[in-house]
Amino acid sequence: MYPLVRLAKEYILARQKGPLPPLGTHVSHHRCWPQDIDLFMEMNNGRILTILDLGRTTLAHRVGLLRALQRNKWGLTMAGVSVRYRKRIRPFVKFRVVSKPVGWDHRFMYLDQSIWIGDECAVQALYRSAATDKNGIVAPDRLFAAMGFTETQPALPDWVKAWIDADATRPWPPTDNGLS
């Protein structure tokens, strides 16, 4: 079940923190609860992705993305993710989620998210997302203009470009559908 209580808490705290610039960084604080753990007594990887979703949603709220989407009747979709799990998140451990945009290309926006336990990174994820309308993908330049962003587009970091290039070599659709 989606953690609606956590989402409500994040929205209340986001209102207190106030708006961010379109390329701002959002930090949220959490705790690993018993309902988050798996058989190995650590936070389940699916729950980790859900916690990252809360960070992205709250970031989108604080930078004005959700308002621009609603005003234009656009949607938002995740189009890819690469995740590194490096440290277990145990029950009752406090952690923080850092969510920040890293840039965009002609079709997608890229977002870096990480989970930190103290000074140690436990999880890091790179997301590719897109705004959509009835005709398909909305160009990021159009989306950022709708948000009032007028600054120069930042260059994508080399590691993000390398991920984009590597992912482009992956066959789509997959060749084995499990039916043969």
C-alpha cells in the first residue's frame, strides 16, 4: 500500500520549508519502520523506491512542477532508473533523502536521488522522467518555460551522459518474452 500518511507529512513539511528554484535540492528525513522491512530485516528495495518517489513528488511540489503540470493538463512519467544499493537500511534507522535535478535533454529530465545514513550513502538512483500530454512527450524546454525557468540549461554530467548512451544500446522490446 502506498504510504499516504508519509506523503501527507512530507507535503506539510514542504509547505513549511517553502518553494525552491527549479533546479533546487530537496532534503527529507525519514525512519525505517517495521512495515518497510523484508525477510532479511532490512528496508525492502520496493519500499526504497517508494521513499524515493516521495522525495521526487515533494521536490516537484516545491519547485512548481506540479502546478505547471496541472495548469497545462500534463502528466509525469518515469522513463527509466538506475539504482545502486550500497548499505542496508535497518529497522528504526533514521535517514535522509536528497533529491535534485541534474539536467535534461531534448526529451527527458534527469534526477539524482540518494539516501544517506549519517555521512554514508546507502542508496543512489538516477531517474529519467518526462512530462506528457495527449500527443506524447512534452519537450523539457516547454515544461521549464511553463515553470518560469529562464536560466541557461545546465550541461549534463559525464556520468549521466554515459548512462544515457549505455541505456540506448539496450534492445527494446526485449527479445525474450518468456513465451517460447
